[in-house]
Amino acid sequence: MSTLLKHEFLRTRGLLALILGAAVLVATVGALLAATGWPVIAAVGVLACVVAVFGLLPATQLVLAIEYWRSSYGRTGYLTQTLPVRGSTIYWAKIIWAWVVSLAGAALTLGLTLAVAPAVARGTGGQPAQILTSIREAWQTLIDVAPTWLVLAAVLALIALILVWPVHYFFAASIGSQAPLNRWGIGGPVVVWLVLYVTTQIVTFASFAAVPLAVGLNGDQLGIVQFELFAEIAAGSSANVMPVGFVPALLIITGVCLGWSVHSWNRKVSLT
């Protein structure tokens, strides 16, 4: 496993460095433009900062998914599939590396956000010096109104939402590369991804009825409250809550994708 992880690092480090460098460069140029405060130039700078910051993680995960398909089922797939280890071991090395990179990408996204925030504030007419103060005040407010377990659960849920994407991408690449879909080339993974996306949307929407709970104010504290989404829609009203039913539904779908991908690597791989 350590050898496979080292290989994943060596194989993808160039592309990852390129993506990070591009994000930092675009964010830096955008911050400089935003800091001018000039109406049109500042707006362009703010847009560049937003694209660089929020595009870093998705771009990284998408590139890793493409590299996963190329190294596993593309021209070099024959070499990968003939390694003297179980297919599931190869898969786990690739998905663990994708998870590590995703968490690092999330941390870098946060760092870039804090770095360009003062310039963006200046470009949008705000006070750059107040950025860190506002963040500290918002965090203190959250701690005051939410119990510790809820804050931890929210952090874990956010991490989970970051990590599910590589599993879904890799699932589409794996199942879409099985016979007979492998005859379509890259079209097979694309079709599987579209089917998975539609299925996920349907299941997560149904989960709002299956798990009628949400995070909302219970008195003066945040907590778990009863929330009937479809009853709210029928009544034409809206509550200031965050439904949580989609989280377990998404985790179940991700678990199925993970197990199915492992089975595919062990039993269904076909490069012909």
C-alpha cells in the first residue's frame, strides 16, 4: 500500500502542482485588481478570486478522476491491472490518495480565502481590517448558540461531503469501463455518472420525507428540530432551518458506490 501511494504521489504531483500554481496565480492577480477599488477592474478581480478559490477543490478532484480512468482503464491500464496485488488494493490506494488530496485542497481553499478576503472586501466597498474580526465574531456566535456536539457533527458532515465526490467519480469510471460500456471509451463513465447523478438527486430528495429532521433554532439554541419539507411546500411557507435528511442518504449511496467499485476491481475489470 505504501508503494502504491508513493506511486500515486509521483504520478499526479505535476498536475496537482500545476492546478495549485494556477489557482494561486489567478487569486493573486485577482486580489491585486480588487485592491485597486476601481469599479470595473475591481469587479473583475473579485470574480477572478472567487473562481480561483472555489474552483481549486473541484478542479483537483476532477483531474484526479480523469487520471484514475487513464491509469486504470486507458492506455496504461494494462500495466496497472497486471500488478501482482488484488485489484481492490490498487483501488484503495487510489481512493485514499484522492481523499488526502481533497482534504489538502480544502485546507488550501480556506487559506486562499483568508489571503484574498481583505482585497475582495476592499473591491466590494468593505473594510479589509474587519475581516478577521468578523470571522472571530461569527465563530463565537456559533459557539454560543450551538452545542459542541452539533458543531463537531457539522464539521464531520462537511468533511464527508468533500470526500464523497472522488468515490462517485471513481465509481463512474470503474463501472463505465466494464463490458459492454467499455466499448464506448470515455462515454461509458460519462453515462454512468449521469445515471448516478440523477439517482442521487432522487434519493436525496426522497430522504427529506424519510428523515423529517433539520437543524434549526429551538428556543435560543441551535438543535435538531422536526421539519416536514413537503408540508412546508404545500403550505407555501418556508422555515429558517437546514434539512439533514440528505446526509445519511448521500452516505448510503457513497457506501454502495465504494463497495461496488471494489467488487468491480476484483471481479469485473475488462480492458478488451
